[in-house]
Amino acid sequence: MNKDDVVKARVQQLHDEINQHNQNYYQYDTPQIPDADYDALMRELQTLELAQPALISDDSPTQRVGSAPLDSFNQVEHQIPMLSLDNAFNEAEFEAFNKRVQGKIEMTDEVEYLVEPKLDGLAVSLLYQGGVLVQAATRGDGKTGENVTENVRTISAIPLTLKGINLPTALEVRGEIFMPLAGFEKLNKQAIEADEKPFANPRNAAAGSLRQLDSKITATRPLAFYAYGIGVVEDFVLPKTQKKLFGLLAGWGLPVSNQVLVARGPAQCHKAYDALANKRPLLPYEIDGVVYKVNNFELQEKIGFVSRAPRWAIARKFPAQEKMTEVVGIDVQVGRTGAITPVARLSPVFVGGVTVTNVTLHNEDEMRRKDVRVGDTVIVRRAGDVIPEIVSVVMDKRCDDCVPFLMPTTCPVCGSAVERAEGEAIIRCPAGLFCRAQVKESIKHFASRKAMDVDGLGDKIVEQLVVSGLVKTPADLYRLTKERVSSLERMADKSANNLLLALDASKQTTLPKFLYALGVREVGEVTANSLAMYFGRLDALQGATLENLEKVPDVGPIVAQHIVAFFELQHNRDVITELLAAGVHWPDVSAVSHKNKALSDKVFVLTGTLSSMGRDQAKEILQSLGAKVTGSVSKKTDYVVAGEESGSKLKKALSLDVMVLSEEEFLNMAKDYQG
Ligand code: 5U1
């Protein structure tokens, strides 16, 4: 061998050694060398590559540092949809699922399941071609995700090339990217030290780290990965069971959980659940339940899936977690519509995967009912993604001098006397946009993603803009200049420019988004959409009577009154005029809504699997034609669109004499109205 060959061979040897150490560390959780020795191998490889850049290959372990930032993520269409899982919340619900499985496969024997931990991270798809990682995508809506290849390439737990010789020509690996607890705690400590906002939980930290446009940032984040399934596979004969698939994936160098086991029938499945629930506090990562999958692939195929989830798998979620902590204070917050909400400040407590420091007490009645006082010890509960709540006060620990909290009689921000409308539990500050708190919240709402979507206008900037008096109404945002924005604290020239660009970009919007952004009471996204579809034009909505408004799907008498009251206020009309004068605009929707009046009062239910599109897409089409799509069949339903394998909803439609459309009839109808 000449000298070049020797170097080349050493580089290959270093790749193999480092990849093996990554696998030992991430997959087997048993590092075989100290960190310093691992670093020395990496340094040696870097030195060799620096001396001979031609030796740097795409799959070199040194290439996991990230590349140039992207402007946005490209979309990736999943060839095979990435399904989600149905949930069971107790033994009975699992047993009902097991019965359905047995029914489908006409089997009375115990069914064999693979039991896996349900990781609290985010699902990704990794595409290997000829054993080389060529694409990574997030789950997205299951049909289309985001291309996060550059970011995923920085995650050492994910092999850039698979091990072995008889590899599939194409292999799509599916699994979960997550942040182990130790890494999460370290990352948050660093964030707090740098005066940045810490992540609420490891899941958010993992998602935030993966969805960075700058992959160099992702490269610094302690992310891990476990594979649990496959999508596309070409030129390869798969094993017969889910369990064996795990073995195969591990053999290819992909990390898989070491907490999986096979269980037969409900009794063993429940036992496996209990065992994992007991282990949960000891695991170095967050899990929020267990996943049961019918182990045999042939049976899985027989059982099939519904549009969103397989019928052969189910997640059994762990119950809500409860912890005790102390109430260190009670504050009141003033919301966008003037609602004054009591909020309990707590000694930080880690519950259900997040550190909780504040809990809303909702309103005066709720606070009285629970009788929460400053100094109390309380039980805090958090389940899944649900907001935390105080379950009860621990009365045994009540201190002698704890006094009931009294709601203020004046607004804590502007001093106006508060009001409580008859029959309402909420007290309100009536000052509207004369109250700074309401201005702040209105501006935050106006700029939020589902409204005008002004990128970079975070809470802290809004706070400064309002406190400094630069912004009193949403229209003032479009009067901001570079000079004014740059004068804000921590606002570098580049960020000021970006904010102005984002404001400019936000001027091009849609009527539903604009209506939602105005922040009319009780007008959420769905109602804003219905209003836009029904009236087509802003001036038509502004002049609408109560009677007219109540004809709109989703709008009842109270919402109609809020809408009329909003447009009656001269201040609101002035702000709208100023926004339009500043250049806020949207494509005309009147043509669509008027032409399609025929569907605008119609109520549809979608059921079963459509072969040409997902239900979400069908729903979008119907909504764009002015129809309302609901989840359950009743006498009020006009049409049920029944795809393949329609079940109880179809039966109910037939029993109520509701018109049933096949997929083809639905498509023809949509085509007719779309013109
Ligand atoms: N462990 C595990 N998590 N998880 C999530 N397995 C698993 N399988 C999934 C999902 C969504 O889906 C397949 C059953 C399709």
C-alpha cells in the first residue's frame, strides 16, 4: 500500500469505529470508551480530512455539523401516509380494541402483540437509498411533511449509512426523534443563563430543535432517535413479525428501544403496561404511554386501517400526573377582550412532562369553589397536552393565616371599574383599547400565526412597542419605521429589517385571516372562515344585520351581537380603514361564495376512506364551497359522503333518511359547483 492508501484505509477505519461508538451510545446505552477517547477519534479524522479534503465523504461522522441556513423547508409528500394512533385510556378500552382485532381476523385465541414504549417526541421518516440516508421528513399532516434532511444529518444517533450487505434498494424507516431528559435539562439551564426562554418540555425542545432553518443550531442540540417501523421498502423480503423487524432495524445500525416485549392476550398486555408505567420514572427519556401492535404482519394486513390510524395498533396513554406544590401568589391577568382572570403562581413543579409555574383559576366562581388561597398546598394535574389545573387544596396543610383572595374591583392595568355581566362568570375591564393590557393582547393576536402571521413580532417586542406608545392600534404596526424599531431594546439592525419585511409581507392576507385578526369576541378561525365564505366581502359583513348574521353557519345570536357591536364602534371602523390604506389586501372571495350559495347552508358528514383524497382535503373542498362539515350524523345533516369501509355513521344516515353520496357523486357535485 502506498501512503495515500494507508490514509484512506485509516479514514474508513475511523468512520467504522466512530459509527460503532455512536451505536453503542445511542442504541445500547453502553458506551465502550470515555468521551475524551471518542473526541480523540473525531479529532484524528478531522485532521486527516483537513490534510486531504478529497477524503471527506457525505457520510463522514465529521459532516454532522450542519450546513447553510435554509429560507424555508420544502414539502415532502409521504408515498405511504404516516398514520397516527388511536388511544385507549384504560384496560376496558384496550380489551374492546382486542375484541375488534379478534373479530377482524376471526380468531378466538389470544392475539400476540408487540408492546413498545410510546416516546414523547416527534415522528419522522428517514429514506435510505442503497443504504445511504438521502431524505428525512417530519410527519406533518401524515400526507405531507417538511424536508428536514440537513437537520437530521446532524443527529449522531441516526446512521448516515446502514450496516450490512443485503440492504433494500430503498428503505423508509419511521420512528421518533426525542430529547433525552439529561440533555433537555442542560439545554434549558443554558437558556436560562443566557436570559432566553426555556423550553416547556422535552417534546417541544425536540420539535424546536429539529425545525430549525439553521442546521448548525440543530447540530448543537442533544437529540436522539428510536426506529419503530417502516414505510416504503424495495427489493427486500421482510420478516414475518414486528418483533423480528426490530431485530433487523437494529442489525442495520438503527437505534431501537430496548423496552419492547411480546405479550399474548389482554392479561399479559396489561401486565406489560403496568411494568412500563413503573419503569417510567427511571427511564432517561419521557414516555407518555405504551403502544400495542399486532405482532404478525399478515394479520396486520388483514385487519387494515381507517383513514387516520391502523386498526391493528393502539396507544394506551398513562393517566394524568398529579403533584403537590405551594401557591406563592395569586395575580390577575387582563386578556384581549378585557376578561380578568385570576392566575395562581406556584412553586415550580414538574408534572406530566412540563415544569408548571402558573395555573389559571379561570374566574371568581371557580376560585371560590376550589377556595384556593396564597400559602395553600395544592394538587396540580396535567394530562397529555391539556393545560395544567389545580385539582384541589390540601386542607390538612392550610395555614392559619391564609385569607380568601378577593377579586379586584378595578382593572389592575388601567384602573377602570370592572363589570360583571348578568349570567356571566367572568369580570371584565370595560375600557377596551384604552386599556394597555388589552392593546397588548390585541396586537399579539393580530400578529399571531393564524391571523396576520407577522414573523418575528414576539411578546417582548409587542410589550415594548405598546409601553413606549409606538403602537396603540394594529394599524400603527404598519407605520413603524426602521429608526423606531431599531430604538427598541435588544433590536439589532438585521432584526429590525426582518420585522419590517415581515410586516410588509403580512399585508398580503386572506379575508378569513383578516377577520380573525380583528379579534371580534367569539369569532375564532372557523367562524371567521364561515363569515368570509358567506359574505364574500368585508363591506357586506360590516353592514350585516343581526338577522343576516344568524344565517351564517356557526353564528348564533350572541356571536351576531358581538359582530354588530364591533363594527358599530367608530374606533374599530377607523382602524380597518387605516389598515386598508396601509396596503392590507386579500384576494376577492365574493365570486366563490355567491356562485356556490347552493352549498352554503348545507351540512356534510364525511365517513369511511376516500380513495382519491384524505378526509381533510375533502373537508377543505366542501368548506371552500361554503358547506359546513361536522363529525356526527343527525337530522340536521344534509349529506353523508361515504367512502370505503363506512361504518356506524353510514348506518345512522340510512336510518335517518339522510342523503348518502358515493365518493364519485361527491366529486361530481364538487366539480359542478367549482365550475
Ligand atoms: N413506539 C411507537 N410509537 N409509535 C407511534 N410505535 C409507533 N407506531 C406508530 C406511531 C404513530 O404508528 C404505527 C403503528 C403506524
